[in-house]
Amino acid sequence: MNSARALVLFDIDGTLIRKAGGHHRAALEDAVYRVTGLRVSTADVPVAGMLDRDIIAAMMRARGAGARRIREEMPAIAAAAQRLYVRRCPDLRGKVCPGVRPLLRRLRRSGVVLGLVTGNLSRIGWKKMERSGLREAFSLGAFSEMARDRAGLVRIAMREARRLGLAAPGARVSLIGDHANDIRAARLSGVQAIAVATGILSLAELSAHSPDLLLPDLRALPIEAVTGV
């Protein structure tokens, strides 16, 4: 196997797909209720850019749950949320962001390895990729339950790409996302930060966080920006 000289990591919500419906939020809320009996809501939680695990914790804290209870019940809640979402996930082929499909095809033809770095729990993230028709493009993923923050997920994805022999030592790595947290994670991980304004943040709002490259949508991404050639 020839290791690739470029690895591109993508956020999911707002970057690859958008307006996917309330099924994800509902799965998190319902999982908390089924496991704990607490009636919770994402209504007052700024979920954009957050990890699913942190969204669950925030909802539970709002209902008075302490840190120990949240920690002890988190595994069961995360498992329940994933089961619920996998059963309920709608067809997402019409929710793919502009330019995503042709970009993924071009990157793969160029020999670039593609991965996911997302706040979604793993079965939720992969199900979204399956139902949007994007699954086959991605060789690996790092998800909410794997690290404490998004920068940790970037590092996990990089290590996995190298462990599998997919990315060469010193490969150029880029993280593409729609939120300030994606830019921050790229900075903390020492990789190129590419921001795309297909989520809830505008070009001006993303610009304030100084990404290496800022795009209105992924139709505007030149391949050379991630391959370096």
C-alpha cells in the first residue's frame, strides 16, 4: 500500500450535511429519559460545535444531575442514543452541502485519504454518512466518545491514519469544518484549518477566528489547498 501524502478530515453537521432534521437531538433527549428518567431538552444548549457527550452532560446538569451521576450513566445513555438514531435516521441524500460530492470524488482520485472528525457519537456519525450516500468516501473516523475534545479527536484520526498505513509520515493534514471549534481544534493539533460557511456561522463570524482558508461552500475549495501541490 502506498501511503498518501495528504489527509483531509471533515466535520459532519454543517460541513458535509445540513438541515438533517431533529432526529439527532431527539435521540439524545430520549436516551437520557430512558436511562435516567430525566426529561431533558437541547432547547437551551448551544449544540453547534459541541460533542454529543457534552450535550448530554449539559442537558443533565440543567435538570440537577451531578458530575458523578453524569459520568456513571453516560455509557448507557450514549449506547441508547446510538440505537435510537440508527433506527430513526431519515434519508439524507437531499441534505448534502453544496460541492461535497464532486469534491470528495476529486480528492479520492487525487489519492487523498479522507476521514471524519465529528462531535457525533460513532454509530450516529456513520449512519449519517450511510444515509447521505457519502459513506464509501471515508476510510476512518474519530467520534465523540473517543476523546474529551475536538482537538483530541483530530490527533486520534491522525494516529489511526498512520497506524493503518494510509497516511505517510509528514503527510499534509487539513481539518474542514463550519464552526469556530473546528478552527480551534485544527490550531491546537497543528493542522491546516479550513472553514466553510455552510453551517450556522457566517463568513464574517468564521473570519474572526482566522482560519487558514475560508470558503462560502466546498465548491470553492481548490484541490491544491489540501494536497500542497
